[in-house]
Amino acid sequence: MNVRLAYGKNGLVVKIPDHVSIDVRNPEHVNGIKDISSVVNQALDDPVGTQRLETIIERLQVTKQGRIKACIVVSDHTRPVPTALFLGDLLQRLIDSGMNSADITILVATGLHRPSTKNELERIVGPDVLDSYQVICHDATNHDDLENLGKSSRGTPIQINKLYLDADLKIITGYVDPHFFAGYAGGRKSIVPGIAGDETIIANHSAEFIQDSNARFLVLDGNPIHEDALEIAKLVGVDFTLNVCLNDSHEIIKMAAGDMEAVHESLVQFLKPHVTCGCIDTYDIVIVNNGGYPLDLNLYQSVKSMAIGELVVKPRGTIIATNELSDGFGGGEEFKQVLENEDDPNKLIEKLLTREMVIPSQWQVQILARILQKATIRVVSSMALENFKEVFMGINFHGDFSEALDAALEKHGNGARILVLPAGPQLIPCLEQ
């Protein structure tokens, strides 16, 4: 059987022997919206949970007795959000309300990721917007650009980008999608981790929070990471939100605008029936991916795909993660160093929980170690195998899918049950019990 997997920009067709037991689960395809501009303007005309954007702007102009400053937060290069398709209509609303383009800043929510390149910024906001507006990449490590606002009720230090805080009108954009430890992406995540300082991100993504059983896909109630980020976002303030949902081709299928919490809740409810599939039992081998470009740019981001496999793989089973990794390891030098210097997942998690080891992006290695406690991981990528020769964390790397599958079948036998999830996080498998 040939199966096409989301992989890089062009996908990857893999062959699975006919004699093995295989389940292929694809999300129900929802057609992308054709007339994006019409849907954007409809969402802006009929916001959920708050006043129209024009009314908010008018009130601020009256309060300030003149010109106001706006900051619009957009997703960075690691996210597939087609921001350029709706940003122009959003900006036009501000201009039509009497705002000057010089008073509008577009802030790219990089969290702890590297800055987006010029080419990536053109893809994100569009070349015309990039030429006409101030577009700034957030830097979580530049404390001169951050303001300290105390601590959350859970003790998280609150550092937020000053450009955002200094704006009179605060707008966030992004997409709602299943997230492997925040429950769902979107909404408050534009603030934390999007435009937060490194200390805020590290505390919000702490080893204790990541270890919590509610810090998982699809879970919001009782999820400490979600609840902490939401508290901070509400404290910081968000005047208006525009979020979207995407299909497996990264096309917009749903959009909502208005109050941050109301928008997020409405899109979560829309997504639920589309992003889950029931499984009656676990599998010996689970074949996953991160949804293709740009989600599979690097190994750091691709841990999310392995967490999908974790949900339904048998103890001591195998997860085959097919991700292009065109940007290498990602996650900073510390992520790579941990993979090269640590060889015992159990000891690594203990070091993180006792704070014997404190590193940026600790959550990614912690989740990776947790998955390795349960299953073998085989990564199939286009990255030269030479780059992985020093990795001793127990991950196996392959340049060819058939090689990875042969190794898994050798371990589990030809009677192994195999699950294939071709669309990455567009479909989250859930055990029916």
C-alpha cells in the first residue's frame, strides 16, 4: 500500500507491505474558504463577545484625544498561519477608522524561536505590508525590550514586550489547533509564549507543569500551562482577537474575531469533532508526522508529532516520525547538547524535575524523554545522518522510510498492528475507553 504523508512542502509517498495489518486515519477534509476577504470582513462586522473594532478604536481615540498607537501580534515562521490573507483587511479597518500606518506596529510572536528571516516575513505578512508597516520580531532574551509586571498566581514572572504594552490598541492573531501540552493553540498563546520574556516562558513551560497529567493534547480544564498563560494574557490585556482554523492543506476553514476567550472557545468547539478519532486498542507501530512545512522545519518542533504517537502506541512499541527537518535541530544549542550528552530518559526527567538541570526549551526534551520511556522513536528526515552521529538519547535516525519500517517490523514481527496518521496534528487519536 502506498500512503502519502505530510512532509516538507511536497509530501512523502511511502510504501507499506500488503501483508501487514494497517489502519490509515485521515481527518475528514474540510474545503478551504475561497473568498477570504469576505469572511474576514464578516467576522470583523460581527465579533463575538465584544464591540466592533471600529467602536473600540473610536473610544480609544476619544480617551487619548487624538492619534493612538496599535500593535498587531502575528505568528512566526514556524506556524502555517496564512496571515497575509487576512492581515490586509484587518489593517484596512484601522486605516478607515482614522489611524495612520506609522502608528501601527506588527509584532512577530517568536517566543524563544530564532527571528524570522526577510523571506519568511514576506510569507507571513506579505511583501506590501512588509514594505509599508513596521514589522518587528519579538526577542524574548532582550530584557531591555521587556517590561516586568510582577508574577502570576502560580508564581510565573511576567515579562512582556514593551511595544505591545505601550500600544493603545492591542490585537492578537493566530490559529487554533491541537497542542501537545497547552491543549489547544491560539488565543492566549500569542502572549505567552509569543511575546513574553524568556523567564516567563521557562516558568510557564516548567518541568512541574509539563509533568502534570492535564498538560496534554485537547485538555484545557485543569491544564496549568493554559490557565497560567490565560491569566497573564488577561492581565496584560487584549482588545481584539482574530483567530482561524486550518485544514490539512493549511487552508483557512473557519475564522472568528472579537473577545480573546470567546473567540478561542468558539473555535475549539468547532474543531473538536474534526480533530479526534477513536481507537479501540493500542498499536505496535504508529507512523506520524508534524503536518509538513513549516511545522516540520526542525527536530525541536517535531517532538509534537512524536507526542501524537505516544497517545496510542503500545508500551515498548515504535513511533516512526517522518519530518523533513530542513532547518536542522532547532531549539537552540542547548537542545542539541542535551540530545548528545544524555542517554537515559529516566535520569533526564529526574534532573529536570529536581532542577539539577535548568535549560531553555527544557519542555521539549522532557516530553521527548517521557515518550522514550514508553516507546522507541525512529525519525525519518532529509537531514544528513552525519548530523545525528553524536545523539545518544535513544532516538534512531533514518534517511529512508523503508529502512525505519523494516527495523520496526523486525522488532515487532509481521503480525504487528500499524497505525498511520498522514496529516500530523490535524487528527489526534484517542483510546475510546
